[in-house]
Amino acid sequence: MIVTTKELYEIAYGNYAIGAYNINNLEQTMGLFRGCIDSQAPFIIQISKGARSYTDKRMLEGIIRAAGDVFPEAIFAVHLDHGDEATCYDCIDSGFYSSVMIDASHDPFEENVAITKRVVERAHAKGISVEAELGMLGGVEEHVAVDEKNACLTDPEEAKEFVEQTGCDSLAAAIGTSHGAYKFSGGQGLHFDRIKEIQRLLPGFPIVMHGSSSVPQDEVRRINEAGGKMKEGAKGVNEDEYFPAAKLGVTKVNIDTDGRLVWTRVHREYFNQKPEEFDLRGPGKIFMAEYAKFIAHKNEKLGSAGQLSDIRQKLGK
Ligand code: G3H
Ligand code: 13P
Ligand code: ZN
């Protein structure tokens, strides 16, 4: 059952985080729903601009609707990930999305405020909530000095001003993470001091953590042993930091890269071990099962596992 993102946030805030998982195809969708039912967790299914144009946006919408029928117990929201203004309007008007993300974080503050405000106005008129972004998610470049990296983090005072001016419903904050498989080269981690300060200035307001994959080194090793050439040693977010962050108001945790690693490992190992095979359903079946296990594990770490009946009761559904 599709619910609003706002409903999920109100129940989860300060207690646990909701996993927001990107999907691009049928196998990911099936694995995601299976994993969330196995772990009894609510979730957010998110679709990026790239995912919408991978085949046709209507394909993904159709797959998600069908998954909702196949797994009637599931409670989830549908979210546009990293949208521009035009894509946000397209999703708002489609009537299918629970929430949209307007990513104008690369624009100057005033411009970001103006764009976000326009999207909020259109979205709220239809009961859809808006995630906005402030700050710059960093990379792992060795040459970038610590001071410079900290300057890219979200300024808590600015965050308060931004939220008040725009009326957005959640904020993607730069708190030390970055997208992709190469986040931290050493012992870095989440900036809990920033998260705490944002929560102090914006109590009760949901913070979104992008770039939350943990990049398990075992996955990278297996991919490389099966012929891959991924850089080893670069780490992701420590999974044991998800829950403490959730307690401080990080209510949505975005994970995509780790799922891609599962896909790559399964397919590389399968065809490496069975070079004579050419039936796509062989690795597809294994992937769906492995992806479901991966999702259930993440939900355990986020604290969302086991929350489904409580959510159903609180929503009266
Ligand atoms: O943060 C971006 C997500 O990982 C989606 O990636 O734009 O390649 O679909 P994508
Ligand atoms: P990862 O690349 O760490 O999985 O982050 C995904 C994300 O932030 C999607 O918006
Ligand atoms: Zn992101």
C-alpha cells in the first residue's frame, strides 16, 4: 500500500530510519519488496531521473503497482530522487508519487530557496511532500584538505533559515557522506556534531542522508575475484552509524550503490562459474534472493525491521 512520505516520517522520526532504495528494474523491485516483507519493514522506493528514462517512466510505475498487488502487506512511499524543477512537476502532476526531491544544491543559496519554494507550492497543493538539499556532498579526493571538506558540509544556521524560507518537508544535508563506491579513504565517518546541531535548531524536522551505502569490502573483493576491476580499500558509511544517526533525526537513509554491488557480484560470479550459460533468468533468480537478503539486513541496521505492524496500527490501515 502506497502511503505518504510524511506519514512515515511522523512515525519514524527519532526512533528509527526508513530505508530509501533506488530501483531501475523488475528484479530490483521484487527483491526490495521481498526483503521488506521478510524483515517486516516500511520503506521508500525511489526513482531517479536516470531510472525514469532507462526504459520508460511508465514501466517503473507499472512494476511498482504490480509489486504492491503481489505484496499487499507492504507499506511504502514512492519518491523522486534528485529531481530538477521540470521533473518534479512531471511527478507531482502524475499523481503517482508520494514525495519529490528538488536538488538545487549546486545553485547559490537564494536561487536554491526560490526554486525549492516554487516546487513546494505546487507539491503541497496536491498533498505531496518535498525533500530539498543544502550543502555539497563531498568526494574522497585525497588532495582536498579537511577544512575544505568541512566547508562543504551543511551549515546548521543556514539549514534553519532555508527550511523556514522554503517550507520544505525534509532536508538532504551534507554530513560527511558522498555518492558512489568511493566515499572514505581512511577513518572518516559521519559528522555527528553537525547532525546534532541541525537537530537542535530544527527539532522534529526530518534529515535525509544521501550517499549512505557502506560499500562492503567483501562484495568488492568478490567482484574483483570474478573479473571486476573496482578500486579496493575505499570505504562507505559504517552501518552501525545508521541507528545512532536515526536517533538524532536522520529519518530517510538513501542506499543505491550497495545494491548495485550485489547485482554486479551475482552476475559476474554466475557467468564466471557457468561460462556456457545464456539464460538471464538464472542469475536473475539468484539476484532477487540476494537482494532481498541485503535489504532485510539494511532494515535491521536502520531499525525499521519489525516496525510494519506498529505502522499499520498507527496509520489505521
Ligand atoms: O544518488 C543517485 C542515485 O544513486 C541514483 O543514481 O542517477 O545513476 O540513477 P542514478
Ligand atoms: P549511495 O551511492 O551511497 O548508495 O547513495 C545513494 C543516494 O544517495 C541516492 O540518492
Ligand atoms: Zn543522493
